[in-house]
Amino acid sequence: MPLSAQGDARPLRFGLVTVLVGLAAGVAGALLALLLHGVQHVAYGYHEGSFLAGVEAAPPGRRVAVMAVAGVVAGVGWWALYRYGRPLVSIAEAVRSPDVRMPPLTTFCHALLQIVTVGLGSPLGREVAPREMASVLAGELTRRTGLSPRQCGVLTACAAGAGLAAVYDVPLGGAVFTLEVLLGSWALGAVLPAVATAVTATVVSWAVLPDEAVYRLPQLDIGAPLLVWSVLVGPVVGVCAYWFARLAADARERAPRGRLLLVAAPAAFLVGGLLAVPYPQLLGNGKAPAEVAFEAQPALGLAAVLLALRVALVLLCLRAGARGGLLTPSLANGALLGVVAGGAWALLWPGDSPAAYAVVGAGAFLAAAQRMPLTAVILILEFTDAPRNLVVPVLLAVTGAMATRRLCERRRAGDS
């Protein structure tokens, strides 16, 4: 979006509103995270430990029943939202056209539906909900403080990045997401509010959320095998991420919005519940299979099965009309793909840790699937608190994945 300063409010007012937006994003992100954890604990009957441990401890029948409830909530909830709510306005549209208002009540309901269904076991991501909630709050706040349309758009984008930062404890990743994905600008007038809101929101979230990495890595052995593999696997990951993103976009576009939602969503979630009987790692936004890839060092066969089933389940739920993000699902896909491809490579050239291959695969897949290379690199490092010597392999794989994705897009454009 244009970043000219003509008609802007004074810097002091803009600075004060920037801090307020960061505070609002932090509170929204923290409250949604608490709601998510509350739903998970009640649904699967556990009081401490990770979501994966809680799901694994739950009886198989309970997994099926909870997912059946999730399907009903998704079907009825989104049908009612489309039937009675105002048309949704995306964050990107609100940033591009600050005069276009995100409807508060409809957007809040949309965000809450995502959080509740993910807490019940939806395979889609939860990261869109805090971004939407924060952006709505920022839009309402900036319109009441006399800021220019340009400044309103900038802070709407910053709020989305700050909401992401708050729920995942990734202040740098949230700021870079704002700049790379939403604003497409690295001007000082964008960098300062992006960093300020992301840091403020993260600090606020510490009041109720832990200040720690999302994933824990074991001790990593990193050497020449991983470096060479990162160069070779990048294009492979890029092709896989391109097709995942394309199929997901097609599934969203074809998803029902009428009464068919009342049948399609419950059916899709019931399938997920039945699959969770032998594979409880499938439930949730993808954090569980990512934890398996990063921490448990699974067998290649299990990783391959989880990867195939996760992709199928995500696409099925999107096609059935469920809504949610693809950030953590993409990261989980990449981590599992990294385990599979890295494990095969280790048979030829052993020596490096399986978790290192998972981190590199996750970063590359996330970058290519979401078209955000810089954000993906920062996020995967913040998510895992990865050691510095893993940065180069991640960069090599991300470069190859992004280059291949662009080639796929150009080829498709040439064929059309």
C-alpha cells in the first residue's frame, strides 16, 4: 500500500495509537489462546501436559465423539454466519482499502468459531483468528482517533502481525509478517509500528502465556550431509508446497456456504475422528505432528502415513466448509516431509539428527506454501529456538523451494 505521509496525524498521536493497538492485540491474542486451551482441556478431559498427550490419553470413542461435535459446531456455526452475518472482509482488503470496515460482530464470531473448532480437533490453523480479532480492534480504534486512511491501513496490518506474535511468542516473526506479507514495504514508517505493536503484544501476552519456544528440539548434530540435502530437497519441497497451496485454495473456493454445510462439515470431521482412533496425532492444528517430527524422531513409515493423512484431512475439511489458517498445517507438513526425505537421505549419508531435517523441511514448506520466505525463516527459528548453525541449511532449502514454486506458477500462467 502507498506509504506517503500526506494528511497524516502528528507523530505523537500516531505513536500513542500504535501502543494502544499493540496492547489490544496482545489482550486479544492472550484471551483467544486461553479459550483454545480451555476448550482442549474440557473436550479431551486432561488437566496438564500437551494437547497431544491429552488426546493420546483420551479413549478412542471420546476422540470420535468430540470430532463429531466439532463438525456440528462448524457446520451450524458457519452456515449461520453466512446466513445472518454481514459479508466478511479480509485483513488484506482492509489494509488495501482502509475505508472498508471489517464487520466487528461477524468477524468476532468467525474468529471464535475457528478457535473453538481447532480446540475440538479441527486440522486447520488457529493463527487467523487472533489476526482478525486484532485487526478489527485496530480498525475501530484508529477510526476514532483522527488518523489518516494511510495510517489506519498501516496499523490494521500491524495489529494482524501483533496478534500472530502474541499467540506464538514470536515478536520478530510477527513484525516481519506484517512487513513482508501485509504491507509489502520496508520503509521506516512501516518498520517502526510493526516492531512496536508486535513487541508490545508479545509482552502483554506473557501475563498469561509462557515465554518459551513453541517446540523443543533435542540436541542436534549438523554437518555436511544436512547442507547438501538442503540444497537438493528445496525444489522437491517447493513442488509439494505449491500443490498443497493450490489444492487448498481450490477446496476453499468450492466449499459450500448454504445448507450443504450442515451435512458436509459434520461428515468431514467425523472422518477425522475415525482416523484419530489409530492416529491421535492427526487432531488439532498441526502442532501435534510437528511435535512428533521435532521431538519424537518417528519412524519413516509413521511420518509418511501422518503426512498423507494430514494433507487429506486438511483438504477435506476445507472442502466441507470449515475455516482456519494454513500456517501450522504447512509447518507440520514440511516437518513430516523433512523426516521422510531426511530419513531416506540418512540411509545414503548418515550423521545428522532427524530433527534437523524436520526443521529445514518445515521452514522450506512454510515459505513456499504461504509465499513468505523471510517470515518463514524467522518463524521457524523462533518456533524452535534453533541453533545458529541451522540457519544456513534453512536458507538453502527456502531458496530452492521458493524458486521452484515461482517456476510452477509461471508454467501454470503460460499454460493458461
